Amino acid sequence: MPLHFDAIKDGDGVTILRDPWVLVVVVLLWGLVIFKYWHDRMRLRRLAAERLASYSSAFVLAAGDDDVLAEEGGELNKRQCFFYQPRPSRDDKIAGEEALSHTKRIRTWEGFRDRDKAAVPPDPHAHGVTYQRQFTTISRFVIYKSMQNGAMKQCVSFMLLNAAFAVTLSYILRTSQDFSDYTGTDFITEEAVLGNFQAASEVQSALLPLVCFILGLFINMKLTWYQGVITESWSIQGQLNDIALEMGCVLGRREGEEWLRMKYRLYRYLTAVHFLLYWRVDEHYASTTLRDLLDVHLITAREKQMLQNAPTGRNLILLWIGDLFQEASDKGAMSDYQLTQMFENLKKLRGSLDSFVKELTRVSPISYVQLVQLMIDCAMILTAPALTYTIGVQQTGRESWTVYFWPAFGSMLVSLFYQGGMRLITVMERPFGSDLDDLDSDWLLLSSERAIFGYLTDPYPTGVLAAEAGDEFKPLPSHNTYSTSRTPSDNPIINVSVIPAGETHPFMPGHAT
């Protein structure tokens, strides 16, 4: 049922202003939109200034002034589990030691040699550190609750803008005829307004399918790139772990402090080169310097000086690792074939590190981004008049109060989904930032360091060889050892003559499958 609102009329009963309260709402909405845009602009400037200050401080310290941020660097990095001890569990808490998270985790030689419990890198999962934000897709409440920190939150200003624009157009539609009658002009009649709104609706209907396709293609391209970054980071982590595993096998049974110190150096170098990979791409490490690596004993003072003078510190550490391989070979720890394989693995790691850093600098063509953003903006501008015409004329009618609500609500929803898609793309362009969907390099560093530490320090069991074993290591019956045969003549897969009587070969005629 139509609801008639109050109107301001002149002495002759001619309506001057219809729905004055709506005009107040329109003014407030536009004021809120302007304030929101101003607030977001100031927030972005403040964040940019803070990021620039952190990078500038890191540059000053890296240049050699070690005393500038000696204290400040620790405070800025106290949230990073890679540098600082995690808080103890409830069972391990000791009175007066509640602030262990402010204590740096030192990789000492003594802790590596004796494999102290405090020297073992912490398990990231045990302390709530994950590579990606963990959630379950079957929990609708969790998904909706997380929207307050996701990409959708960044669309509030654009949604308010579209809502204010839609309410303004609805007000023009309701007051157009009154304005024409009062002024006696045909410039803004109801028929003229409806005709323009209908034209906008037709254009929007033709534009939306193309916008959906282009935006969906853009999101798919960026999501594929984002998943590729995750895959490549896991691959690098695996290559580091493989090098530690191979060297742990080569040096595992060699006793003496000389070999143990060689493994300790490899542990430091692999962990340091992994950190340097994310040093400049993860904004959480913007204020970290080589002094922090020195404080936790990942590098020595001499190595720190060499890294400061090197064009690329990451490549210099790879050179040190290669020299360590050569040293182990010269001392008889590995054969020439093993040395060649280790160098091949090291070259593969170097290529993966360089490719990963370069991949993070890949951006979409600017012309393509301009096209997508322009199409979305045009579609959103046309959405408000199109919904005003469809809902206000064909559905509820011009005299109903819902002519204000539904066009504004619909414009907000459409802008949320389309502009939210663009914000999702901008979030994925910086995978190691501070957004909800960004990746936590702490998990990569901790889990990899924990694996490297284990490969290089875990003890070997005794009595494994058959010559040293007792009855508990007797070989299994021959019919269960087909796959473990080491010579071609004893392998039934190759030589069918060794198959026991009464049995058939899987590839022989008559074998039941």
C-alpha cells in the first residue's frame, strides 16, 4: 500500500519539496562518503610513512651503524617467532619468566653440539603459526566473522558511495514531476527521468556479462599466480631440506668435533639463506637487519661484514655452502660423484631462489588493469539508475517508500561483489603483507629450520647391519623378499626361474588377476 510522506507546499497548495527527511538523509550519506574517503586516505598515508620509516631505519643500520637500532630492532621484531622464543605452555611456565617471547632464540654451538631441548627449533604448529589462515569451509559463522578483516572490508567506501548515489536518483524520480509543475518547465519531467533511467538499464544489461567475464578471468589469473607462489615456496623449502638430509647422511657416522662443526656451519648457512629470501619481500621483516642475524648466531661478525659488502648476500651464502661441500670432499667425506650431485642441487636451489624473487615482482599489464577497473566503475555507475527504474517503476511503484530502499541496497550488493573482486586481486598481489589472505613466512622459516636441525643432529641407531645384529634382525622368508632383491638373477620380476614351485609370475600366462 503506498505510503504518503509529508511535503512542503506553498500558499497555493503546490508542492515545493517532497520528502524533506529523505533530503536530509541524502546529505548525511554524501557527508559520510566524503569522510570515509578522507579517513581511508589519511590511513594509507600513515601506513606508507611508517613503512618508509622502517625501511629507512633498516637501510641506515645495514650501512654499518650498528648502534642506531640495537634496541629498537628487538622491539619491532618481538612478534616474530623466527627470532624470538615463543611463550611457554601452561605446564612449562616458571614464576618470573612470563615474558620469554621477548627473549631472542640463540643458535649456539653448544646447543647444537649437545642437542639441548632449548636449542631445538620450536614446532610452528604447536604455537599457532600457520602458513595460511586456517579455517573450515563448512563453518559459515567463521567465514562471515572473518569478513571484518578481509578484502570485503575495503569496499565499504565504494558501497556507501553507490548507496548515496542510488538514494539521490530515487529522490529525483519522486520529485521530478513536482519540480516540473512548480517551475513550469519541461526540462526534468517524470517521463524524461524515466526515459534516461530506462536507457541506463539497457546499457547496464549489455555491459554486465562482459564485465563478469573480464573480472572472472582476471581473478583466475591472479589466483593461479598466488597458488604458484605457495608451490614455489614449498619447493624451495624442500630443496633446503634435501641438502641438509644429504649432508646428514654423508657426515652422519663420522665422529669428531671437526665434522660436527661442519654440520653446524651448514645449519647456520641454510637457515640464513632461507631468511634472506624473505627479508625484503615480507613487510614484517622490514626493520630487520644483519645485526639481528648476528645476535641469534646465524652469522658471525666477520660474515656479517662480508654480507654487508656483497652485492647479494643470498648468493654469497650459497657460495659458502659450495665451499663447505668442497671442503668435505677434500677431507674424504664424499666421493666425486656425490660432490657433483651436491653441486647440482646447489645450482638448482640458486635458480629457484632467483626465480622466486623475480616472480614476486611480476605484475599484470597496466592496460589490462585499467580496462577492468574502468568497466567495473562504469557498470557500478549504471547500476543505480537501472535498479531505480526496474524496482521503482516496474516493481514497487514511484509512490512507495521502498523506492528508496531497494535501489540503494541492490547497488551496495552489486558494488560489494564487483569491487570486492578487485580488492581480492590487490590483496593477492602482495602475498607476504598483513592482509587476511597473506602468507606467514615465519611458518616456512621455522618448519624448515626444524627439519634441517633434525637432519644434521638426529642420532643413528646402532646394530642395523646384519653382521652386527642378533636374532631380531634375521632376514624375512624368501617369498616375501622379491622386491628387496639386489641382483638381477635373484629378482623374480626379472628372472622367472627363481620363483618357488607352485607359484606363478604376475606377468606369466595363466596368472589370476
